[in-house]
Amino acid sequence: GQQLNQSPQSMFIQEGEDVSMNCTSSSIFNTWLWYKQDPGEGPVLLIALYKAGELTSNGRLTAQFGITRKDSFLNISASIPSDVGIYFCAGQVYQAGTALIFGKGTTLSVSS
Amino acid sequence: GAVVSQHPSWVICKSGTSVKIECRSLDFQATTMFWYRQFPKQSLMLMATSNEGSKATYEQGVEKDKFLINHASLTLSTLTVTSAHPEDSSFYICSARARTGGDQPQHFGDGTRLSIL
């Protein structure tokens, strides 16, 4: 089945630093999504990407849908302590009722 | 917009008890809802896809008689863990996608932490 490789698995950074994480797949996706999950809560959608090459920003977050449709990256600029959490990429081959395929997550720790 | 409410948020019960978890889309209609299970420090594992008015589609290895799913309306899906045992203890999360046309992202509930004693 389809799998997503998300890296890095974890990151420890200083407040103010920029962060980059990415996901790759052996299969093509129609949609790439990035979620953030805080402990004990459900994932919250950060950015949704629908077109190959699309570059989308949401505040300090920027994500891109790779041209090959097999990869995506998420950048966080000028990190702050509340950026701490687990970031998941998710891909979808769009058909009615199709579920998401999730990466294994990137755990981000920010020290002030 | 796109709020998904999940209830209860935490359940502790004795082994052998059946537990029902509700997932509601509060401000949109969802033809399809999804149920996931998440173990500590792991990613979300899809259990089943719930379609309004029809039977759920279960992933390989998920017992449909153990995890009963009902999607009776466009805003509510329920997951019932029947005769729960300690190994069923986990974090269960639902998601819903709006029924409007085109690509729509999934929005997640806040999860239900199930602890079976």
C-alpha cells in the first residue's frame, strides 16, 4: 500500500530558528495536507495543497506541493515556544470517501 | 468553520464494558467520516471509513463486530467498542470531510482517550 516517509522524526531547536520538514512518497497524491497535533488533542489542519507546484503560506508556515506530486515540505519561520507539537503530513488520492495516508510525524521541541 | 466535536473526551471503564464514542460535524454536513486509532508516540492508523446511510468500510485487521460504526445522519457517526478489554485502550480520533464538491480537507475531532481497566 501507499506509504509516506516523513523526516526528520524529531527536531530540537532554539526559539527564533527556522524549521523545515518534508514528506516523500513512492506514489502520486492529488492532495497534500499538513496537520499539527498537541498532546491529548486531535490534529489541527495547518495547510492544504491541491495542485502540483503549489506554494501556500499560513502566517509563519509555508508548504509546497512537489512538482512530481510525490513530495511536500513544510517550513516554519522564526519558531516560537507554542510551535511545539507533532506535525503530520498526509496525502490523499482524491476519490469520494478516500481516507488520508499519514506520515509518522515530526516532533518539534523549541527551547526559549 | 469546519468544527468536529467528539464525545466523550476521556473514558475509564471496566473490562467487558461497551463504550460508545460520538463524532459530530457542527457546522457542516459530512457524507464521510473516518475513525482512527493512535497509540502513544505513533501516527494515526485508519480503522474504518463511515459513509452516511451505508455500511462502514473497515481496514484490514480491524474487527467489524468489535468496533461497530453507525453513521445515521450527515452530522453524526458513532463508534462502539464492544466488550472492551485492556488492549483496546488507546486514543480514538474521528475526522469528517464536508460533502460539498471538490477536494475538501478532513477536519479532526479532539479525540477520545479510552482506558480499560
